[in-house]
Amino acid sequence: MPAERPLLGAIEAGGTKFVLGVGHGPDEVIEQQQIDTRDPATTLADVNAFFARHEGLAAIGIGSFGPLERDPRSAQWGHILATPKPGWSQFDLAGAVARAFRVPVAFDTDVNAAALAEARLGAARDAAVSVYVTIGTGIGGGVIANGAIIGGAGHPELGHMRPRRSADDHGFDGICPFHGDCLEGLTSGPAIKARWGESLSHLPTDHPGHAIIAGYLAEMCNTLRAVLAPDGIVLGGGVMGTPGLFERVIEAAAGSDGGYFALPAAQVIRRPVLAPVSGLAGAFLLAADLL
Amino acid sequence: MPAERPLLGAIEAGGTKFVLGVGHGPDEVIEQQQIDTRDPATTLADVNAFFARHEGLAAIGIGSFGPLERDPRSAQWGHILATPKPGWSQFDLAGAVARAFRVPVAFDTDVNAAALAEARLGAARDAAVSVYVTIGTGIGGGVIANGAIIGGAGHPELGHMRPRRSADDHGFDGICPFHGDCLEGLTSGPAIKARWGESLSHLPTDHPGHAIIAGYLAEMCNTLRAVLAPDGIVLGGGVMGTPGLFERVIEAAAGSDGGYFALPAAQVIRRPVLAPVSGLAGAFLLAADLL
């Protein structure tokens, strides 16, 4: 009989909600709860109440909204960095959790956590190198190689690459406060609403917006293929729920790659299999990796 | 007294020349020779004659022009793939060397080898994540994380990302046979000559080409920063020898990044320190890693 696995805590800290979990891993969750994200003190009081119900936690993993400091060499490790969310800038999220429970705490971005889960347990299980990208209110992602998150001093900001502008997409400057028409400024949910007044799934199927958004996401995929030669690119998030979008992205990526890459677009570009809990699953994995 | 280090062979296999080396590592090269790249049989006869002069080789590392198969899971491992170079398509380069000398052979791209050398011994020694890019007759690069080459089924094709076109760069379709105006089609040495009749270093300092090329390379750097958050991006190759270009790239990258990334452009973007032998140095490291 195998020894009992240690009890772990997991937090997917999002900008609008926190998902909390306790269990022995993503495959053995004992309790899970969702709370609204409010100011740090109120939110953390709920977090603490949840975990206080479970004795013997061995470690807690946090996958958080960013920007954040994930570099353990930095004195700012565990902090949220400059963010428009009231009260959260410079908040020491990992430190607050560690002080409350006196256990080791792992801290990374929500998208790095989701990328790790999809790479180890999900859509990119067979991949030596994979990328996870979520396209929703914002755009973010993470890169995994041989089961580990790839990161230097910062963390990827996949939403802020600049795709070539589509000739059909004129008269729109993009909504990113930092870069205007970067990928997030052009293809996030709010960018789609700002441009056409509706979410992509509410636009008629013959609306040009479908091809425009698919084209930008296909460019992103081909850029990732050129930079990393990944075996898998996993596309998640609310915008990807638009019927037909996934197929359009593959078609556009294959149509503009010149047949140049080692693997075909249809093999590389994949749907997530752990959504909507890939972030929480990744937070469990981050916690387990500490032990 | 330390034991004597094993004797290693190294090959930087380029499209116009092969550089051959024997020694105990990149810091202790005993003999080095350069030969012209001709057809495989003639070239390999010279390679074999060079290494035959040295008894007791423990391993040979090869950093080669591509495209090539670097995935050890593939039956094509060690082969050059489809290339316009006469005779080289499907040539089993690693196999030919292994059969001649009956030693373990490591095989990767020349740019992955150079990236490894700059990351372990050169300009990116302090970096957890780094990228090496060479801008010359072609454009290629490699990604290193924690001292290891990042790669899936294929290898990066950094030259084939598509930068946003500059408004000042009109009337030129690019020279890439696969993608037209991808990065290589716009900013490689031959693309510069095709557009303006001269290499960049021969154009007057007030020629608009300087800003156009710097702008495309800055976009490439910012894309790499968005995808990987590297601590270092090392820019090598003949085009980067243009006086003032390095400084222009940093200025353009900082000017268009929106202040958004963790590290400033001037800290991330670096000159190689091992050039012109970074590829050969990397081939020695590949060989040493086999033992």
C-alpha cells in the first residue's frame, strides 16, 4: 500500500475570483471553493478561513494574476507588482499566506500554473516543449520545457507581442494602455467588444471579425513556432469558446506558415483538456514540487 | 592535480565553411582548422583527415547548418533535412562522423551550439533564460534555459517570424522563398543588398535603412521578451557588425516596449563575447555533455 500523499493547498488567484482547493493533488481534490476578489485584506480573510478548516497542510501553491515577482533571487519575491487593481500593487501575497499557515509557499503566474498542468497532465502531455495561452479579458501564457516552467527575471507577457496588422482591420487603434494595438489590445475580449460592440460569439458567423481575430491568433501561433518549435500550443480562455474559432486559427496558421515548420499546425495547436481548473491544478503541482 | 580531461572533437558545420577543432574544451583547443563546404563526400574526407591526426577522441560535437533533425526519438536523427545546398538534403552528417570514428556524436544546430556557449561561458553567463540570434546571410537562433538547449520536435526558426512592416519600408516584398517578408526576408544581409544595393555598413549613416533594420530587430527583441522574459538576448552575425546598429536596436526596443517588461532593453540586449568561435565552442560543449 502506498504511503498517504501529503495534504496540499492550492490557490488560483484571479483578478475577479479566487479558486481555493485542498487535496492530495489535482487528481484528488478534497474541498474546493470560489470567492470574489476584493481588496487584499478582505480576500485574504476568506482564504485564511478556508485553509484553517484543514489541518496538516504540507505546502500551498499559488498561481496568481500578474504582473508579479516570481524570481526567488529578488527581495520582492511573492509580491504583486504595479497593477490597476485597487490595493493590490506591491501586496506580498505569498508572504501573507506563508505567515498565516507557516508552510512552504510556491508562487507563480496563473498562466504558468495552467501551462504546467496542461503540460504534465493535459493537452500537452506528450510534448517536450509546450506553450499555454489564454485569450480572454486579457491574454497571457506560459512556456514549459521538460516539465518545468521556463522563466528568467520576469515572466512571459505573451499578450504584448505585436502582430502584423490585418488590412481588413482598419480604423481601430487597439485598447492596450501600454502598447495600443499589441495582441491583447487587438484580440482580447474587451478589444473585440470595443471594436464591434459584441463578443465574438455574438457576432454573425459571416462577420469579418471572425477571420480577423483568427488571423491574429494564427500569427501568434506561428511566432511561437518560430521562436520555440513547441510540440504543443494550447489555446484556452473565454474568447476561444467562440464556435469555429479554433478551426479558423489552425487553418490560418497552416495557410501562412509556408510549410516551413517541423510539425503541422493542426498537430501543434490544441484545445486545453483541464479547463476550467487548469490554473488550480497547476497550483497543486507547484505546491507538490516544493516537497 | 586534476585528472586529464578527455579529448574532444568539435565541428561547426556552416553552409560555406566548416570549422574543425580538437581539444579538451573551448578553453583548451589544441588544433583548429577551417575548410570550405563542398559536396558531402569531399567535405567529409577533409573532416576525417583532420580528426584522424588525433588519437583517443572521446566524443565529437557537431553544430550544423539546418534545417536538421535534432530529435533523438526520430529515425532521421543526425540528418540534414531539405536544403537547397547541392547533395546535402537527407545527408546523415552525424552518422557519417560516428561511423568514421566510432565515438559518441552530439548533433544540434550551429545556432543552438552558439547559444549554449554564450549562455554557459559568454555574454549570457548570468542569465537563467537567454536567446542567441545571428543576423547574417540568414537569421537563426537558439533558446537556453538553465544551461540546456530548449527544443521540441524541431528547432527554432527565429528568422521566420513576421515583424510588423515599417511604414518607411514600402515597395519591397522581401526575399524569403517561403514567407516573402518574414524577418529573414527583410533584414538578412542578402535582403539588405537586394533592397538598397549595398550592405548596411556601406550605406551612408543618414540612410533610412539603418533605422528600418534596427526597428525590425528591435521588434524581434520585444517579441522574444514577451514570449520568454529572457535575462539576455545576444545578437551576433555579420549584419550586427554595422557600426551603430547595436545601439539603434536597443534604443528602438526601449522606445516601443511601453516600459512593460521586467528588465530594461539595455540590460537584456547584448553583444556576443565568444564570436567568431561561439559555434565551435558550443560544439565542444555538446561533445562534453555526452560524457
